[in-house]
Amino acid sequence: MTSIAMFNNKGGVGKTTLTYHLAHMLSRLGHRVLAVDLDPQANLTSMCLDESDIEELWNGSSGLADEDVPPGVAHSSGQVCEGQTVADAVRPILEGTGDVAPVNPIALKTGLWLLPGSLDLSRFEDKLSSEWFKSLAGDIAAIRTTTAFHRIVKHAGEAVDADVVLIDVGPSLGAINRAALIAADTVLMPLAADLFSLKGLSNLGPTLRGWRHNWQSLVLPGVPASIPAPTATMTPLGYVIMQPEMRLDRPVKAYERWLRRIPAVYSADVLDQHPPSHDDNQYRIATLRNYRSLMPLAHDARKPMFDLKAADGALGSTQKYVQTCYREFRDLAENVLRRVDEVR
């Protein structure tokens, strides 16, 4: 089982959309995939589940949401159970009543499961932040807290016999993301060709190396055998360029400038290579065009863009666009798997 964290310190680059579609494509290619939502905004969960299912998952009906809904309409599909989110799993630690409570992944389709998130996960931030330095000092209770995500994901992955675990995290370098990334074997970075993504890379690389060093040198040697602990490898797999609305074969000059700078920044700041490499093909796993015209159709149909049919509104030239989308995500999935094999 290999875990891949989808992360960029800069938000708004299409990270969750990438996670969602990569998960579906990997399962389409015959792999058993567990998608994990560790972003407190729970965007991946909202992409995967209907609103009625999310309402059921997040502790039942709110009452307010039902006010204007006719009887019999706002019922969940029956595929979810209340209290089965990552936030529910860490609640015993947060409340001081025990260790993590295992939660059951939700089957989305054959070979694909979701470990759903919740807005309540944000409450775990302060706890993780305060326990980090205690973990570095060898405090066992703090280590249990810091390794909570690792143990939750490990249990869920083993329960469904997952080949690949995709972990969606938010765009910050806070305590929740630190615990999430430490639990990941590898890291895949979606980027936009702009200054903000480059700055995100320059922040991300040294931070990951610092977390890795502190965990492996200060914490891991003292972790008792009774506590499953991650090795915090966080091996960078490479990056995926998420294109804005423009032709791929003719990017505007402003974006060409940033595209040219990405390889060297990635090489120097993420991989700590000096002198840095300027070879884009060495690190770029894929370039995905903008599929904004397909997103509303995919959202309404509650399926990936590359699975859209004529009945979903993908007619004429749009269907050809769907086929292009399928090819690009298939190539992306195959390249990701190939890169995972290379870094093992």
C-alpha cells in the first residue's frame, strides 16, 4: 500500500479536483484506491457525496436544512453512517477520553473508497500544534496524537486492502497538514504557472525536510513498538501543471515565464539539489489543460469529467473533449504509478 499526499502550499490550483479524478482513474485502471479527506474544508467529501449523505454523515439532520424540503426528498442514500469521519476518529484524543476510534471507509464504486472529512477537523489543529514539541521530547501521549492520522489511514487502507491511498490536504503549513504529510509515503504537487505556486514550492521544500529530519531523528527512535508510527519519508514524486484557460500549445507570455522557472525552483527548494536542474521533463508528471466547461456537467452528474455521457449533457464536440480528458487523466495515473515504482 502506497500513500500519496496531494499538496501545495498555495491554494486554488485544483488540488481536490485532481485528487478526485486521479482516484477514479486509478480505480478504473484496476487498482484498489482509498481517498482520504484530511482538509478541514472537506472539499473532497463534498465532491464525492450528495448533500443528503453529508448531512447524515455529519451527525444527522440539521433541521434548518429540512425546512424547505418536501417530505421524502432529503434522505441519504443509505451508504453512509453518522459519525464516520476523520474528525470522529480523532474525537477521543481531542476530548481526552481515549485513542483514535477507527472509522469505516465509504464505498463509492468498485475498487474506490472514501475516508470522509468534516469541518469539525479544524478543532484538532490546536491539539496537534501543542503536542508536536512534546512528541519531539519523547512524550508517549503526544506521539499518539501526532500519529493519529497515520493510524487511522493505515486501519482504513488495510480494511479495504487498498493498493493506493490518496490524501487530500489543505494549502497551509499548519499542524494538521504536518501530521497528514508525515503519514504520507510520497507527495505529489499540483502547480499553477504563477508566482504564488513558485513561492509555495520555496516554502514547502525546506519545511518538508525539517519535518522529516525532526521526526526521523528525534521521534521515531523512541516510539514504542505498540504504536504504529510513520517513517515520514514524504518522498517528492514530482509536480502536475494545472493550466489556466488558454491553449496548451500557445501559453501567454506571462505564464511561459513562470513555466520556465518551475523546474529550477522545484529542484533547488524541494529536492535540495545544488546546482538546480532546469530539466522540466525530469520532474513534471503531467500538464492538464483547463476543463472548466466540463466541471458543471460533472458536478450535476456527480461523476468524473471523463465519465460524462450524452445523457449528462456532453453532446457533440463536448464529447470529444471528454475523450481528451480521459486520455490525459489515464496518462497522468500511469505516470504517477511509474514514478511511485521509481522512488520505492
